[in-house]
Amino acid sequence: MPDTLRGGLIGPALLLLLAGCAGQTVSIAPQQALASLKTGQAQLACRESCLAAWQAAQPRAAELAAGRRWGDLAALVLGIGYQDDLTLYYLGNAAEGIGSPGAAASYYRQSLRLSGTTASCLNLSRLCGGVVLPRAASVRLAAIERELRPRDGLTKRAPRQLPSAPGRAASPARDEGEPAESEAGAPSAAAVSTPGPEPSPGAARAPSPAPPRFPDYIEPPPAGR
């Protein structure tokens, strides 16, 4: 046996590989599990051989997710290694909870790919922990993509100018000795507003601008009757 296995110094990736191949639960420290989430090493690959272990642990995983105990949740899910849309969703929750949106988005996408297949929680484990999949993963993924997308419209907007004094238009600087409006006895020609031509009765009104579209927004499904 290699020295790394004798001494217990097994890396996160090797631990997860051993769990997936052997179909048995391994012990992973919460900090080690979170580190593997950040680096993308945490992968789930076990199915039927890990099903019984996951069915026994799923209620505990739901409690950890509700309590936002991300390290314990990641350690539990990765230690079993079972792969379905719910376990991948839990890993997305944990990655998002510790501030790793890129990793979270990756796990949410993996969850979406498994939803509706024979490996989904509805079809195999029959335990979805009260999570409505794939909708829950879609909502979280859309929120992350909105945050990561650069907001060009806000950065290129021209700064607002302060309004001039009420009732007066801003006048350009005048040379010394030039009379002001009060001295000249009448406002300047630029200050007199000339009414424009009256619109013809049959003229069509300009259409109002269309409301902005939000391509990232995911419309929720209609409520069931």
C-alpha cells in the first residue's frame, strides 16, 4: 500500500475516486471538502452501489442545507459520492454559500443535465429533499449569471448634470461692461422661447419605447391548479 494511504494523507480527488469506485462512504473533513469544491476537484460518480447510503443520509443533508452548514453538507455528500441532480444541487448550494459562484454554476448545470433522466432523484432514489428540480437549480444558476455578467449599460451611462436655477436658463459668461438682462431692460433673444408649429390633427403619435428585455430572467412555470 502506498505511504499516502498508510498515513491518511489522501488528497480530496483521490478520496472521491475511492468512494466512487468502492461504493462505500469515506470520511472527509469539512474544510477539505470545501477546498475541493473551490478547485473543481469534487466530482460525483457513484450510482446504484451508493444508493442505500445516500437514502439513509439524505434527511441529514437536507438539515445541513437548511442550516447553511456548507462544510458539513459538502463533506457528507462527497463522502458518499452518490450522483444525482439533488446531490449536485447541494454541492452548488455549498459552493455558492462559501463565495465560489463559478463552481456553484458548474454544479447547477450538472444538476440540470441529470434532471428528467433515469438518474434523477425522482426516478432513482425517490428522495428529492423537498427541492423542486430542475426549477430550483435553474433559478440559482440564473441569479449567478446575472451577477457575473458585466453591466455595460451602467458603466457607459453619461453622468447627470445638475439643473440650473428654477425659471432661468443658464447664461454664458459675459464680458466686463456688458449689460445684464436687468440692465438691458428685456431678456435676451435666446431666453425667449418661440412656439413650434402646431401638429396636424391627422399626424400619428410616435410609438412608445418598448420595455427593456432581460434575457437572463427565467419565467417560472405556471402555478398548478
